[in-house]
Amino acid sequence: MHNETSSDLSQAGLNIAIQDIKDELFDTPECDYAIAQLLTHWGQAEKAEQVLDEMLMKWGTSPEVLALTQRGYTEMIGSSELFADNDEIIRKPQKSTPAALEVVAA
């Protein structure tokens, strides 16, 4: 009988998902962003942050790369606000600012 734990199986599944992303998106900033997004979703914010940091070093600071990394960091922060230390999900109230409306003359 195998002695794998559910944690080992989850990690193996995560690794397979990451490999699938790499196979689908190849070596692109979008690939790195998707991997960071997956890691964030799986509660591995430190690894996600590492991927985003490496993404900047690897791809530079073009507007597209900066936009993806900023979105990744924003998602990490939003994700961390949903979980308490005891793994209970807590929805914190979102501070919303009114969107600026642009008036266009016809």
C-alpha cells in the first residue's frame, strides 16, 4: 500500500497543473503570471511572490509585465485577506471608492 498523504497528493496535483500551464503558455510573462495566480489560489503566497519577483527580473519592466505583476500582487493581497489564521474564511469589508466618470461631449 502507498503511504502518500493527501498533502503529498495535493502537491503532486499542483505540480501537474503548473506543468500544464507551462506546456500551454510556454515561456512568457503570462505563463509566470498564471503560475503565480495558481499558487496564490492554493494558499502558497510566498511561492507566488517569488514567481512574480523572478518575472520582473526575467522579463524586465515593460508596461505589460508591470501590469501583470501588479495584478498578481493585488490578487495575493486580496487572497490573504480572506483567510484567518485558523483557516476560517472571513470576508473583510472592501473599501470602495467611487469610480471616476469621464464626461464626453457628443
